[in-house]
Amino acid sequence: MISFKKFTLNNGLKVIVHSDKSMPVVAFNLLYNVGAKHEWPNRTGFAHLFEHLMFGGSVNIPNYDEPVEQAGGENNAFTSNDITNYFLTLPKKNLETAFWIESDRMLGLAFSQKSLDVQKNVVIEEFNQRYLNQPYGDVWLLLRPLAYKVHPYQWPTIGKTPEHIANATLNEVKEFFYRHYAPNNAILCVAGDVSADEVLRMAEKWFGSIPYRELNGKAIEKEPPQTEKRTLEVTRRVPYNSIYKAYHMCSRTHNDFAATDLISDILSNGKSSRLFQNLVKQKGIFSNIDAFITGDNDEGLFVINGRLNDNYTFEHAEKAINNEIDRIKTEPVSDYEMDKVKNKFESNFTFGLTSANEKALNLCQYELLGDANLLNSVVKNYRMVTSTDIQRVAKTILNDTNCSTLYYKAENTNQ
């Protein structure tokens, strides 16, 4: 059980405090409710761009990293389709440094055309290196719009195209900031050897005067049910053929989320999993194969992807995958296999929460989902999943009409 206290400042900033005297450092996690899904279809990649811009200096602090390093701290950030998250760890005696620099960034960035141009170039280069000039790098640029036709999950965090970032103006960037980087659109969690009173005092001191802001107001359209099989074949300069099958699944707060996650574990978590044992080790159809969930806050994807060995066709590979899917739909999963995946999940999840950073991040994420206390029910929810639940959920989502398949073909093959 992870204990905590919650407060909400007058400007809407939510503050969570987890006190743990055993932690050697204090974690400061600031989550903004802005990700790629909050962007406009003709201006994508902005949330990720801001992850970079936020380190380019704020109104009163021209260099973000310098005071963090002087305080003996470390910092980082990440962007997803749902959120943008900034986190620091530093000694308790220097905790107020985090409040000082993060509140100044929320107050306002040191916007300039020069800073924007620098970060635009960085992001565009990242886009080119990681997504366009890397083998299999464009998979999500292809698979997402194949699977999503309405919901903004149809583009990845990096955006649809580098041109959206290249064409971004300073006014557009400023508007995006003030419509999203607001106290009433953020959740702060401080975890470590701290008291709720001192955290609340510092939160009021540094964040309390930042004004409440009018938010973007962009409605997130719900993806309608997929009712027909979708396919796309592309040819690229890659060494091996690969297949990607994406099935629509429930949201993170849905009762079937745990069962769906466990299905992916039964299929592919480790070398004793079904897909590895049957399709890699025994039949040799794939050199590697994986099943995973995207874990999005809204309705996400259950993905199976495999790299084919030579002499096996896409048809052969897909048939083998479907046979494993049919098996999990029709044959009850044994108690041994259920216990194995549940124990592995609980071990990994519990171990992950031993760090102050992970506790702070998870408390923020579950507060965004509705209540930070949901974190304390996760293991119980997974433990409650039955073999019957596994079959029911598999029958519901793992169907051809709910599937978008990408055939990623290597040049110079005869398939």
C-alpha cells in the first residue's frame, strides 16, 4: 500500500505527497495532461517539440540544467500520446530548487525565434534518424493511421511528418504553451523523505501565484468499432520480412485491461511463452515474435509483431499466429500458466515501485486517470483475472474484423 496525501491549489494544480523516510533522494514529478492526442491533425508533433523547448530557458532562469546540477540533482522528461512528464531527483535539502525552476517554466518560457529554430532542427533530425532513416523506423507512421480513422492516436508522438514542425510559427507555439502548460492542467507529486506540510508550503509559495488558464478545449473523438479487416503492404530496404497485427482493445481504466495485458504475457512474455516456444523454437517460422499492449489511457492497441525467417511466407506466418490465437480463445489456460504470468507481473510491478521516481510518476498517472489510489488496486485487479476472463476477452478482441495488419516486406524477396 502506497500512502499519500492530496491537495489542490486555488489555481487548480493538484499536489500529491508520498512520505518515505527510507528514500535517499526526493523525487519531483510534474505531469502535464498534454500529449500527441491533444494536437490538431495539421499541426502534429507539438507536444514532443515542447518537451525540448522546456529545457531552453524560462522567464527568469535562462539555463535549466545548471541549477539542477548545482543542487546535486538529475532531470529528464518524456512525451507520450497521452501526457508530457518532467521529473527530477535531488537531495532533500535542495528540494526547493525543483519548485523554483519548474514553477518558472510553468509561468512562461523564454520564447524566441532563435530558440524555436534550434529545437525545431533537433526534433526534425530526430524524426529523420529514428523514423525515416532507420530500418523498420516508419512502422508506427504506417500502422497507427491504418488502425485509427478518427481518434488522434492515428499519429505517433513524433508527429505525422517533419513538415508540421518545420512550419510551426512562434505564435502557434506560444498559443500551444498557454493552452496546455497550466496549473489546472498539471499534477505534481513529490515522493521521499518529506512531509505533506512542507511540500504544500513550497507548492503555494512557488506555484500558487501562477494564474489559472483557459485550456485547449479540443474534444477527443472516440474511435468507432472496427468492423472489417484492414491490410497494408509496403516494401523497404530492410533485412527481413516482418508482420504487424494490431487489434483494438479497451482503455486503461476498463475492467478488462488486466486480462488483456495478461493475454499478451501468456503469448510472449519470456522464452517459456507460447509464441516463442511454438513459432520460434519449435517451428522456426520467426526469428523473434512479440505481443504487447500500447497501454494508452484511451482505447489502445493489442499488437503482435514478428520477424520472419527465410523461406516462410506472410501467409504461412499469419496462419501460425492465428492458430495460437484460436488456441487461447478455445482452450482454457492452465492454473500453472495463469500463476506464472500473474507472479511475473506482480514481481515486475512491485519491484518497479521501489524507486521514488516510479512512485511519483505512477501516482500522477493514476490521478490523471481518476484517482491516485487506483495504484493500490493494480495487483489485486491482475490477481482477480480468471482463465474464463482470458478466453472471453480473447474472443472479443482477437478477431480479423478488429485487426489492422501491416506486411512489411524486405526488398529482394520472392514473397
